[in-house]
Amino acid sequence: MFENELQTRTAICGTAALLATIFFLAHLPHILLIVPVGVLFLGIVADPEETHAVWYGVLNTLGIFDAASLNPAELANYAEKRHYFWFGEVATAAGIAGTFAIPLGIFLAGMTEITLAFISAAVLFLPLFVFLPRVIQRGMKADPEIVIEAFGKNDQVKKVFWTLFAAMAGLVLARVVDPVTAQQVVAMITGSGI
């Protein structure tokens, strides 16, 4: 990790410029430029210690972060920045799961209707989002107890999972059943009466 603040910010902003160039040259949808803009914003605004916390979250998802290597002062400092650590974990887990789910969705979009392709990709994405980082950590023999003790349990994964699950269930419900039945199911779930 860079210890020089200028080097850290330059590296992050350079990464954003590289991502934007790749997205532009690959003729990807312009909405994806939000990713390099977010990275650029992080490079300009974030404190280098916050950036390090994000990076440690990324490394933890990949199973190569050893919290025992940090001295107690560093550990206490980064534990105060737990939201950045969790952001790194969630973003990396989503990226890893998307690596498999997005090509499947693109492949299915050419064969079937876009809604069905999206639902199929989401069905693959959700279990990969939750379980693939755990499989990687287990394969790398990472010690999650030290990380949980320092940063706490990451409830963001649960929130993202259930939000995506509810959205996907809504799409399936809207696609499979008729509108009257869907309204009745939603009314029963929300308790607003029939």
C-alpha cells in the first residue's frame, strides 16, 4: 500500500481514467461510466486511510488479508473506518458474482426475452454473491474470526442480498402470474388488506 497521500490519490485517479478508457473503447453502455466516476470521486475526496480500509475489505473478500499483521494502533484506526472496509467487501463480492452472472445474462438475452434473461442472471448472481467469497476465503485458509473481532460482522451483505432477492421475486411475480394475482400477493405480504 502507498504511504504517500499524493501517490495514493494519483493511483486511484489513474485507475478511474484507465477504467473510463476501457469502457469507452469497448463501446459499453454509457451508464457504466458511473463506475470510473465513483472511483475518481473516491480518489479525490477520500482520506488515504479510508482508501486503505476499502482495500483491506477487497483483500479480505479475496481471502488474502491478514488482520494479525496490523499493529494494534493501525487495527484500532481501521476498525473506526469499518463502513469503508465493508464497502470493499460488498463491492468485491458483487464484482466476483457479476463476472459469472453478467455473461450468462448477455448470452440468454440473445436467446430469450430480456426479462427472463435478467431473472436467470439474478438467480445465479445471488448465491454467488453470498457464497463465492466464503469459498475463496476457505480455499485461501483465511481466518475470519480476527477480522470479525476487529471490524464486526458485515450486515451489508445481508441487506444487499435481501434487497436484490425482493426485487428479483417481484420481477418473477410480475412475469409469471397475472396482474390481479400479483396485487393480491403484494397486499397479503404488506398487510394492506385484500
